[in-house]
Amino acid sequence: MGKQLGTPCVHNIWIPDGMKDSPVDRNALRKQLKKSLDEIFAVKYPKKHLKDSVESKLFGIGSESMVVGSHDFYLGYAIKNNTLITLDNGHFHPTEQTGDKISSILNFVDEILLHLTRGVRWDSDHVLTFNDELLLITQEIIRSKALNRVNIGLDFFDASLNRIGAYVIGTRSAQLAFMYALLEPFNTLVKYEEEGKNFERLALLELLKTMPFGAIYDYYCLKSKVPVGQDYIEEIVKYEKEVLRKR
């Protein structure tokens, strides 16, 4: 696929493995997983065509007591074998900040894959929205100057929403978050930080929250000749009536 498209195809491995009750020999299970992964990756392909990635999880549906492919397992595997590691921000404990992991991991691997979603308890597959978690992720990428080292995938799995509407909401939320991060006066904030001006740093970060970044995104949509603001809602409803319901 990557060769035909002329751009790398990202191949991500996610395995729903684990135990509902406490196992005795966790080590044997993880040795078996490592052996399987080694066999899968035994044949090497050019990275200009294919990027392999491995994904951890923290799930509580049928694997409450133990997950074989934990974050620690896959992080170690990715570093040792120079593969990408996938960070699904719905696959971690609700108190963990996925964005905080990015700058740490990028010190040890060439690239990472992000599965951007909106975690609700133990479920990751909710349409992405413009929230604090997404903002931290995009800010960490931009602040680390790592945009060219991060592969980004979005999640539109929530079947309770209009499928096109879900796609547009998630995509626009991601675009808005990256734009917000790109507009941040990074050099000024770092200068305050290095000089120990914590009050000034916090004050500026708070002021940024009410800056008219929405107007900038509206202008971007206008220039791109796509619906501005809430106009896209009417367009999607119209398409549903005139096209989707007739199929």
C-alpha cells in the first residue's frame, strides 16, 4: 500500500490480550507475545513504504486483572527494536496524561503513532473533541518541534452519531487543537520559565485561553472554501437527507 501510494503506510498491531482473573505465570505470557512479535517482524520492509507500530492498552473488559501487552512491555519492545509505539489516549488510566509521555518517548524512538480519541472511563472509541487532553498532546508535539516525527490517526468509532458528522467534528477538533498550539507564543513562555517568572508564565497561559483563536480557524475554513462555524451542521444534515437516506 505504501509503495503504491508513494507515502509510508503505518501498520499498527493491537492485541486484545489479558486475563479476567489473576494469572500465576505472567512472564510466560509475555515471552510468548515477544516471540510472536519477533516472528511477525522477521521480514523487514523499507520504512519509506511501511512503518510498524505496537500499541498497549489498559482495558477492564475481560482483562481486569492483567494485560499481557502493557505499556511497559510495548515501550521496551519499541525501543529495543526501533519500531513506532502507538499512544491511544483512551488506553491509559484516567489520571495519566498521554501528552506528558510524548517528549519522554521521543528521546528514545525515532517516531510515534498517536491514536487520538476521547476516553470515557475504560472505553477509548468516542469522537474526538477540543478538550484539555487533546490540547496538551498537540502542545507537547509543537513545543518539542516533533511534528515530523509524529504520525496521527483519529477515531470516529462512535456509532451513535451521524458518521459524516462524527468525522467532521473529530477532524476539526484536531485541526483546532494543532492551530492553538502553533499560535502559542512559545519563546516568550520559555523565557519566563527559564527566568523563574512563574507568575508571568501562568498569567500568559491563562490569557491565551480567551484569545480569539476561533476567529482564526473560521478564517482558515473560509480560505479553504469549506463551511465556516456551525454552517457545516446544515450541510451534513442536507447530505443525509438527499444522499444517505436514498441508498
